[in-house]
Amino acid sequence: MPLDQADGAWLDQVPATPAARVVVTSRDGATVLDQVVGPGDTLAIPGSLSLRLDGIVYYARLQIVDDWTIPLLYAVLVLALAGLSVATLAPQQIVLVTTAEGPDGLELVAKVRLWRNASSSRTEIESELGQALAESGNGSTPWRSSPRSR
């Protein structure tokens, strides 16, 4: 594809009028035809053949070169894969519990975030918290469920 020129220098951009340079050589390497063809043009090729250029499309190619950043690129990709694996496979459960003095006395306030495939009901969570308080020796302390923990 011939590039456009400005002030005697080739422009590093797509030409305003797209065209393709067609070079036909014989078997011995001699140039038989060297011509620029635009989209929609038909070109007569020696030997009673013809070539019609329907259109020109552009493409981009990504090429990895051999430089010092390649090991760094692979290391970052491995770290990203490890992070994705942990985020997908490790259960993400958060249980925050504290006591707070309220108008009705001591309240147990809990914030729970469960993993989507291991959910528990509110009753199960309250039962486990009550059992943990009883085993720790604080079971005699009366506590009630706070509306904030819902």
C-alpha cells in the first residue's frame, strides 16, 4: 500500500486515498507489471487474466519482542492468575461481633457476610453465637438480638 508524502517525507498514517501496488513477475524474476490499483479498479494481467480490487481493509498486529520486560509481563500474569484463583476458590466469610451497652442493657451486635454457596439462616447464626457465649463462661449474661444485625 503506497503511503502519502508531505514535504518529501513519508507520512506515518493511513493514506487518504487507499490503493494497492500490484507487482507481477515472470518465472525468471523479471518484472512484467508494476501498477497502483484503487478499490473497484480492474487490472489486465499478461496471459489474458484480470485482477479486480474489491476493497482495502486494515488490520493491526501485536507482536511480542524479546526484551527485558517479557519476564516481568509473565510474572504479572502469574500473579493475576493466582489472585483470580484465590478470589474464586477461597471462601469469603466475615463475622464481626461486639457488645454494646444499649437502653435495654447489654446487646450483642453482629455483622455477618457469608459466601454465596455456604449461607446460613439468622436462627443458625444466633444459635452458634449463644453457644459460643455459653462455652466461654459468659453464658449467664443476658443478651438479645439487635435489629441492627438483621
